Amino acid sequence: MVYENAELMSVPWETIIKHYRKKLGNVTFNSLDEYGSNFIAHLNGNTLLFPAAVQDNDALFTIRQWFVTISYRIDQRIKELASKATLSENQIKQVTREEINRWHDLLKTQNVTPGFPVSIERDVLNKYRSQIDALVTNNLDPLPLTTLLRKRLRDIAVWVLTRDLSEIIEENYSGLVIAGFGDSDLYPSAVTYRIERVLLNHLKYISVAEKSDRITANRVASVIPFAQDEMVAGIMEGIDPKFHQRIHTEMSKIFQNVYPSEIVKKLPGLTKKAKTALLASLKKVGADLMTVFDNAVDEHKRKKHIDPIVRAVSFLPKEELASMAEALVSLTSTKRRVTLDAETVGGPIDVAVISKGDGFIWIKRKHYFDADRNPQFFSKYHT
């Protein structure tokens, strides 16, 4: 299954997957994890799907987009300050320096994407240095750039390609889910990958642990939403995750800032030192109370919502599981339509069930052609 971006570097995932299926043929693996690893290996260094020119264009386009964003933010800050007073050349230099340093410091703390060779950053700089310098000139001149700032922009260009930025920014990526059984698997599992690009014949991807799971004799059921997951999470947890986060944020302000400050204000006769000490103490108490509150809410969600649903799922027959999955997707689509959010979920819903005994079974499937007039399509996969 694929979510978010339906293409990888302009190649449709449908094409990539069918290309892999043809190559795989009748080869099987003992575990589902091996299928995942084999598919990732298929993408690594596949110059038929991702020629060197395509990789170069993607890398340079990404760098350019980052430079355009940085330039735009510098320009906006300068305009904002200039609307209040005339700016000196030193102030413009300061704004430029602060914005570039801010991105440099943020990206510097991120780890190199797992799976890349240790030399990847050096290799990227060696290959694209002249193009990076040209992009700096084209997109950030006539800003006052020192030699140090130009070097830092080169660092930024390399890091946006090589480092795992999933925690700090929503990048252009594809979510890939592989679910089912290996030959030796008694129970099903799902592995999920976040895939971004092929860079110098190396696939940039990470395994998404929170979207992967394995059924065992002790773990009998799991419900994993992908892509737009707020509706499924709301049903599973009894509250919309964003609403829960807003409650946490507002209560944290009250317990850790507003309430301690008001208490200190109402106590007469305290010295400045005593007020500072009391305020710090009350803020710590507030933080501790928020931890207690969060733990109580999480426990309630688990006992009253998540566990009962998971227990029910573990006993549902296969056809009811299919109906439940379709209903969850349909609810997500309906909510986005009536709330005028981006309709990233919608249209006819494909539903399939994978079981150890019966294998892969379509419950509902849409085609772009009349199935009765194209029997050769189905015979190709069932002979």
C-alpha cells in the first residue's frame, strides 16, 4: 500500500511495484521482513527506474527549493523591519546571518539517514559543489553573503539531501506499507517505510516503527491507520489527537505559567528572591501535575477505548474486519468533505483481506476498465 506521494522521483509507484513483481516471479521468502528488505534492495541503485540524470535533477531541484525558501524568509524579515524603520546595511547583514545560521544549526543536529554510506555527505558535495554555488548565486544574491555563510549554505544543501528531517519538517515523501505473511510466518505483520529519493544510487528511506507491527500469540490484534489518521485515532482513543494536544497545551500554560504567577502576585511581603524561588517551585509543581494528568488520560484512553476495540477486532470474522476497515476510511473521507479540508481520502474504496489459509482476497476492487471485456488481465495473474 502507498500513501502520501503516489510517485517516487516522477516514477509512479504502480509502475515500480509491477516492475518488482515481474522480477520477483515465483521467488518467496520465509518472513515478511525479508520481502521488505528485498524490495528496498530492488530500489537501491536501480538505474533503469532512476537514471543518474533523474537523480541529479531531483537533488538540485530540492536544493533550489530550500534556497528559495531561505531567501524568501530573509526577504520577509527585512520587509517587516523596514516597514518600522530604515534599515542599515549592518542590520540587513544581521538578518541574513541569523536566518542562515538558524537553518544551519537546526539541520546540523539531525542524523544522517540510516542506510547511507559514511561517505555520502562528502560524495554529494564533491559531485554537486559547482551547481550548489551557482544556486546560491542565482537564488540568494544580492544578499550580503560572507565566505562563512556561503560555506554554511553548502552544508545546508548537502544536509537536506542526506539527513533524516522527518522530525522537523514535512518533506515530499511516500509512505510504503508491506503487509501479509512470509512462508514461515504463522501470524501477519506489516512493515512501513518512509521513502524520499534515490541519491547517488542510494535509496533515502527510514523504517517507520510506529506504523509497523507484528501479530503474535500474545499480541492478537492491531489497528494501524496511515496517511490521514486523525479520524481513526479519534475513534480508537475517544478523542481527536489534535484536540487532545490543544487541551494539553492550554492546561500547561495555566499550570506552569498563569497560575504560579497569580499565586506569587497574591502573596504580600515576599522579597524578590523569595518570589523567584517560589515561582520556580510552583512551575515545577505545575509540570508534575501535567504529567499526572497526561498519564491519567492515557490510562483512560487505553482501558476505555483502545483495549476494548482491539479485543473486539481480535474476534471479528474476516468479512467483518473488511467492513470495519472500509468504514474507517469512509468516515475519514466524509469528515474531510464536510469540513472542507483537503480531500486526500475519497472515491471508491479498495478492500482486501490477507489470511494465512486463503492468501490475498479482494473484497472490493475498482478498475479503470470493464472487467468482463478484459479476461486476459485476470488470467495473467492466475495461471
